Amino acid sequence: MTDAMEQIAVGDGAADVAMLMGVLEAHGFDPVATDRHSGLTLSNLSQAIGGVRVLVRAGQAGEAGELLTALGMPVWSRPSWRTMVFFAFAWWLAHVPPPGLGSALVLRPRTGNETQLADP
């Protein structure tokens, strides 16, 4: 039976993830990096998937978070609902289409009153 895992940090690149994993392993934790290989293949892909998540056993998450904080390393925390609402509103305000629905450059049905450009 496996223990539940809890996210404690996010790494943006190979160096971040290696440093986080090394520090945690050196202090007796068994960290797991999710999406490590796909996120570290291309730096752009790492940003697109939200970084590489570093997890530890749920019972050790508090102690691991305190260790990272004591070392001056960033500890992940879930964004508040206000932050999520703000970013959802900003996303809507920027008129970014949802995935799979196409963009603003979609062919529209002809209305019959378009100006035709003559071929030279």
C-alpha cells in the first residue's frame, strides 16, 4: 500500500529540480518529481505544464516545507480563490479562446456584400 503524496515545491528547470531533489534526499526524504522528463526536455514545455512538481509523503510534507523555508528555497502553496478568480477574469478579458475552439481568424459564412479583390 502506498502513502499519499503531497506537493511541496515546483521546479522550473533542470537545475531547480535537481537542487530540490538533492536537498530533500540529503535530509532523509524520498521526493518524487512528476513530469520530470517531459518538463525538462524543453524549457518552454516545463512552463506550459506548470513546472515540475516535487512531492513527498503526506506525513513528511510539513517537515520538508520547513526545511526548504529554512534554507531560503521556495515552497509551493495553493493559490487562494481570489487569485484564481482574478486570473480567470484576466484570461477572459484578454479574449483568449478556450483550447480547441479556434482563434479569431475563423472563416465566416459569406454575406454577399464582401468586396472582391481583382486578380492582377
